[in-house]
Amino acid sequence: MDPVLDLFVGATFLALVLVPLERVFPARAQPHLRREIATDLAFLVLQYIVMAGVLTSVNDAVRSWISMPVPPWPLWVRVPLAVLVGDLGLYWGHRLSHAVPWMWRFHAVHHTARTLDWVAAHREHPLDGIWSQLTFNVPILLLGLDLEVAMPLLVLRGVWAAFIHSNVALPLGPLGLLLGDPALHRRHHARDAPPANYGNLAPYLDRLFGTHHRPADEAYALGVPAAPARGFLALLLSPLEPR
């Protein structure tokens, strides 16, 4: 598909699904046309127009470097295994992004959002996005598994990634623990609380590794300390600023 068409179709689909949910089941009282929405819309365009092609090229390059035989297992074995191994890579890659100072510089761009909704989900530095993609895909490819076998599930998880950033309060029960929960992810974005909930789309891993925390209420600020409202270009360049 054409990148502009991808942008139109993808953004329209997310808006049609998530905007009504944010209106009917709001988690926080916040304006829909918030102050920094233009910045996040610019990141959304970057994701669809530029980064989609870049990430495809990265995946192709990694696939060419890693030549592993594909196990002759049925799809019902390969797909869950691929997702589980990828989730483990993504979980620990995410924790490293918070723990290693130079990696945090890039990941912090995502955390500068002081108001979360489905549009803010796209605020991500390109290098941080590539790192996240690699942490999920490389373990799968090292197992000799093909990413395409899990493509329908990966598309669903892409939509769910926007959902967990949305301003929605819905009781998801075990589904939220398996796929991700907006309440858990808002706690991950808490400004002044100890880090928790690294398993964005796999909170069961937080239970396994002791980093799961479900807040009792929403009485906490989001963002990072001393982070003023900043524009699109300033956020892209911020990891290079002297500390």
C-alpha cells in the first residue's frame, strides 16, 4: 500500500474504534483537543510515512543476516512460541531502556507525554522504535521462525498498543493481563512513582518478574520530571542535548 493511504486507513480505523471508547469510558478528565496533540499527530505521520518503511527494511536486513532453519512445527505451536519469545525480548529490552542512561534519553521521548490517549501512543523517537522492533523480532528469527506466520496476531497487537495508551477505563479482567491494560500502562507512565509494568502487551511477564503494579486510583501525574511542553523537532533532537 501507499504510505499516505496507510496513514489514512490506519489513523481512521484507530479513531473510529478508540475515540468513541474515550468518550464513553474516560479514565481521566482531560480535553480531547489537548495542548500537545499537534506534536503527537506529527509523530503519527512520522510512524506511518517514514518509519513503516524503515522498520520493514530493518526486518529484511535482520532476516538476511540470520539464516536459521524453520522448524517443521504446526502453526498452532509456532505462533504462540514466536509471540512468547518476542514478548520476553521486548520486556527486557524495555527494562534496559529505562535502566541504561543513554538508552533512556531516547525512550524518554515517549514518556514526555503528560496526557495519554491513542494519539500519544505514537510519540516515539525513531531509534527507540527500531530498538523495540529488534528486541521483539530478533529472538523470533533466532528460533528460525517466520514473522509472517504471526502477522494477523501482530496486527491485532499493533491496534492494542494504541488502545493501552488510550484514555479508557474498562475492566478487562484476565484479557488485560494477557494482552495489556490501559490502567496498567498509565501507571507505567506515572511521573513520580517507581517504575513498573514494563510488559506493555504482556503484563503476565510483569507478574512473573515482580514488576506488576495495578494502581488503586488515577491520582498521579504522567510524564517525566521537569519536562516542559516541547515541539516535534525539539523532542527528536532532545536525546543529543548535553546533560
